[in-house]
Amino acid sequence: LNVIACAKHYVGDGGTDRGINKGNTISSFEHLESVHLSPFLDCLSLHVSTVMASFSTWNGTKLHCHYNLITELLKEQWAFK
């Protein structure tokens, strides 16, 4: 039996305005980093196999296509492959 873990929903899904599903998380990067990104770093340190992008938005930009948060931060800076 093999099991893999998936860290989701990257990122800010729990902080959307009025808690609306697929809503908009309105915050500074510093707030996003301290509240919403830090649990993902914990997951990566435990070698999580997958990360599921959120359907939510951050300050009006859809997270599932957010270049800075997915490519630059998650893949390049944090070296998630």
C-alpha cells in the first residue's frame, strides 16, 4: 500500500473575504506569508508529494495561475518539484 500527501489549497483559501468559496483573499504579502504560506513550508519540510492550487484569488489575481506564488516562490525559491 502506498499513500501520498497533498497540501491544499495553495494558498490563502481559508482567508477569503466573508469566507466565500473561490473568493478573494485581500491581504499584504507579509500577512499571506505569516498566516497562509507558513503551513505549506511545514508540509514541504515533511516531503509532501503534491500541492493543489486554490481556485480562490489573492488581491484579485487567480491563485491557480499566479506566476509569482507558484513559479517563483513554490517552485524556484522553495525548490518544490
